[in-house]
Amino acid sequence: MFEMNQSKVWSFNPCFYAMVSEVGWYSFQQKDLVGHLGFIDDKAQRGAPVVADWAIRNGSCPEEGKDIPGDYACISANSYCMDANNGPGYLCQCSKGYEGNPYLLNGCQDVDECALRKQDPKYEDMYPCRKGICHNTPGGYLCKCKLGKRSDGTNYGCRPLHTTAEQVVIVQRKRHKKDKDEYFKQNGGLKLYDEMRSRKVDTIRILPEKDIKNATDNYSEDRVLGIGGHGMVYRGTLDDNKEVAIKKSKVINDEWREEFVNEIIILSQINHRNIVRLIGCCLDVHVPMLVYEFVSNGTLSEFLHGTDHRSPIPLDIRLKIATQSAEALAYLHSSTSRTILHGDFKSANILLDGQHNAKVADFGASALKSMNESEFIMFVQGTLGYLDPESFISHCLTDKSDVYSFGVVLLELMTRKRAIYANSINEKESLSYSFLLMFDQNIHRNMLDREIMDKETMVVLEKLSILAANCLRPRGDDRPTMKEVSECLQMIRRHPMHAASDHKGDSSAHHNYEGSPSPSTAVHFDETIYKSIETSRLVQDLVR
């Protein structure tokens, strides 16, 4: 047995030859039988294409859940086994996105699709990334759309985005990346972005202070809508021409900062026809600002007490405003994921539309549940006449504080007097204190607005008086809840000329708050307790 190298014979004696080639590569020609060198020059020198179809015959792909045999051939990571299709056995292949030899350790290597796209244009169709940025990943690649674009660049290309929660957050966060101001971080801005993304909230706009300054003409006095216990409210116009009300708060503490992000998320998701909607916030300032929808037809305070062209207001309109306002407070207290206090409920914070529908504004005082003395004095200056007497002692707000404030607003609707009004000798008096003194003597009708007093309305006014007196009880635990107040007012609106005791069914709650025949049995007014609170040094100083 010996070997001979015949490779050079081909060039001078190609009279016989044989080869293995791919099916269809060779088509027979007669000249190839007579030693024609053209065959060699045209085809053979370039080599004959051939694919060896083979398999590991003495084995099979491992069954799922069973141990892999020691002689298993697919030893590279990112490889897989497949059954042979030309007989027994199996083959090894590199996983999608990898290439190389699956029969060697680490033989399958990642294909860098992004690099291939740069090397040869033919790969641009194989690995599409239209108007996006290609990022190689293990076993594949990503085509990320640029800021302000959306969709999947690997398919239809990147297009201008339409607003979704994810995209709103990306675009807004980009604006703040370059200027991560200490205030923005302290006020939970980054945390708010994370919460918006995780909860898929797209109802909040996070506005930089420069946008707020532009909207308010740099906090112009001409833009001031009102001043309250929480701070100032400005009318603003955003860059999209949307009219908004911007609340610039006075009071802040570290505990409030901790709760602020959750508070914003909750407030932004409130959806009630009688509550002004929260649009967004500004965080890159010392005290965060809140941005609400703007209601253009004025406040209940202006409607009741405005000096220009004072005109009669029918009782049914007053009752509608009271009922809708009560429904809004009841919703905040009972129908959200957590109790939301208003904390500054007054006629100036009830907005009216063209049909005299009420929209409660400037709500959300969970942050003000507890205040120190200096913060409390600042707060009281904007809420005098409406603030719960218990709060004068505890410096703490509760849901029953809102009930008390509602009782004062109800008195305003019935008497058309301000919460702090001037009496006949031009001395300032508390509306709630004066009413309760007269209510205890059963002469409170003398305070009611003559414009709405007649034989047909006295039944309704009496029920409203009893309800107001119960809302104004000195001790919060003795007051009804806002849900009970709301139900009571709805019943009065449905049956204005019938006493509550005439209704069938369980009416105990309503009986306590508006069905008693005598005012004195509805509420016992402890003048000593109330007067000691209401006329405390703090209140007297503020009234003067």
C-alpha cells in the first residue's frame, strides 16, 4: 500500500477526473469528455461546491429533565441539539444570533449585527434598523428610536410619538437630566418619574419653574386669583395656551416631602365632576407648586358677596351648590384609595360654571394634618372663620375639620353673610358663632337671607339650619361625616317639602342631622367651651 500525489497531473492530463459536488452545480456538455481544458479554467479552478450532510449516529438529543450523557457532542454554550433528518442520530447548531462550531467549547460566538450593518449594505436589509440607533445584544440587537420618536425601528421604522405614559415620562425626564437641581431631587422629582412609569400614569405634567414664570408673567400681581391658608393661587397660561390655576404654597416640612409623591399620584387620578382636576406640578423650587385646571366663572364667594350688581339667588341654586360641594368632599374622604382632606374648604375655593355647577378647588391637605405653631398661625390667617375650633387647640386637621368648614359655607348660602362679617355697628363677628348662639335660643331664622324666606321654603331652611348646626358642633366626634351630610342634602333636594321623619326605611342617620323637630334637640351648644376657643387670643389678634 502506498500513496501518490496526483494533484499536479490535472494541469497537463485532464483526460479523466471525478469529484463530489452540490446537486445542480454541473450540467453535462460533450466537450468535457475529450479533455477540453475550458472546463478546468471555467469551473474546476474555483472549486466544486459541496455540502457534507452528516450526523452523530450513536446517540440522540437528550430528553427534557434527564441527565446529559457524557459523550454529548453539543458542548458549546448558546447551542442546541436537533434530530438528524437523513437517518438516526442528531446534529448540533449554534443558537439564533450566534455562529461558529457548536462541537467546541465556546465555539458559538455572538453575531454583532450592528457591526455587520456598517461593514456591508447588504446586511441593512438582513438586520433592519430604520431611523433608529442600533445596539448589539447577546444573541440579537435592539433598534432604539431617538427621543421624540416611537414604534419599533426593526419593523416599520421610528415615527413621531403619540402620548403614552412611558413616552411622556421619557420626554419630560430628558428636560431635567441636564439640570438635576437640588430642589427637584429634594421634592421627589426622580421618585415621581419612577412612580409614573411603574404605575403607567400619564395624567401628570412636570413643569420647570421657567414655564411657571412664563405662565404667570413672573408671578405678576395681576395674575393673583386669591390668597388662602395654604398660599397664593395664580392664573396662568401654559405654552399650549391652556388656562390653569397655579397654587404656590407657603408651608412645607420634611414629613410632607416624604408623602408628596404619593399625594401627587393620587390627586392626579381623581375624576369627579365637582372637583377641579390636577394637571401637574413644579418641583425645581423650594416649595413645590401644583397646577390645576382653570374654571373661568368665578367663585362662590364672589357670587354670594360680590358688591357689583347684587341680584337675588334662588334657594334651589343655593341648594344645588351645597349638595354638589358636599358630594365632592364626601368623594375625597371616602371614595379614593386613601382619605384626602381638603383642609381649606371655603366659599372662595368653590368655583362655579355657567350653569352654577360647583367645582371644589385647592384640595389635598394630607400634608397639613399636623403643623407646628408658626406654620399653624400662617395657615389660620387665610382660613379665619372656617377653621374647626378643635384645630385651634390641636394644630391638627381631620376629615371632621372639613365637615366644620362645610357647615360655615352652608351658613353663607343661607344667610348671604361672610364667614367673618360686620354686624349692625360695624364690628367683626364670626358667622358660625353668631348663628349657634341664636340657634340655641331658637331665633336663628333672624339671620337667614330674606330673599329666600317664605312659607314654601321655611321647611327646607329649617332642615338646612339643623344640618349646619350639627356640622358646627365644637367636638369633631359629634359631627356627621361628609358622606352623611351629602346623603342628607340629596334627600332634601329630592323631597324639599317633606320632613325627613316622613321617609320610610332606616333614616336614623338623617334623623340625627336634619330630621329633629326642635333645633335644641339637634345640637346642644356649649357656649362656654366654644367661646373660649373661638375668642382665644390668636383669633382675636387675627380678626383685628
